[in-house]
Amino acid sequence: MKDIKRYYTIKADPADVYNALTNQKMLEIWTGEDVVMKAEAGTEFSLWNGSISGKNLELEPNTKIVQQWYFGEEEASVVTIKLHPHKKGTSVELHHTNIPDEAFENISDGWDEDYFGALNELFI
């Protein structure tokens, strides 16, 4: 199992970034895929037509998102996203733990390209 810790800058304020990460309709806009999301702790979610699924563990509006991601029979991994005001918009701190070794490269590239890369394009 491996971990990822990364930082991104998004050209939008933390409230807009939080909304884009937790609002079903906004997620569908920037992912271009079907999404199941309810911005409430304890609810299950699904992104990219089920390619990513899990549970919202903790949601602090405009500042923090903690999710459990499922990888089949593997121990669930935990994704923590912290949003900080930044002079250019929002500084995003990502910490993803317990990533299965065989999924690491795909997940790592996905964060940079599909997730935060696509999110950043939403706010250009």
C-alpha cells in the first residue's frame, strides 16, 4: 500500500472549489460523467460512472473533505482534501492513503490529469 501527498492551486475561491467537489451537478459538469454525490457525511458516492466509489466521512464546508475510497477486497483508502485561501484562488492539499500497489500509478496520474487537471479547467 502506498500514499500520495500533493498540492494544487485552483483559480477559484475555496467555496467554489468545495462546491465543485461536493455538488452532484457541478461534478457532472467538469467530469463529463454520471455522478452520485450527496454533500453529507455518511453518504455513499460514485464518480466517473462508478470508476471511483466510496463514502463521505467528513465534510467541512469550504475547508475539508474526507472520503473513504473502495478498492474491491482491499482495505479502503482514505482521501483528505484541505482547501486553503491563496492569493491565486485556492491552495488544495491532497493526502491519499492506503492505495493498492497495483493501482498506484493509475491513481497518481488520475489526480493530476483527470481530477485536479479537469477541475482547474472548469475555472479558466
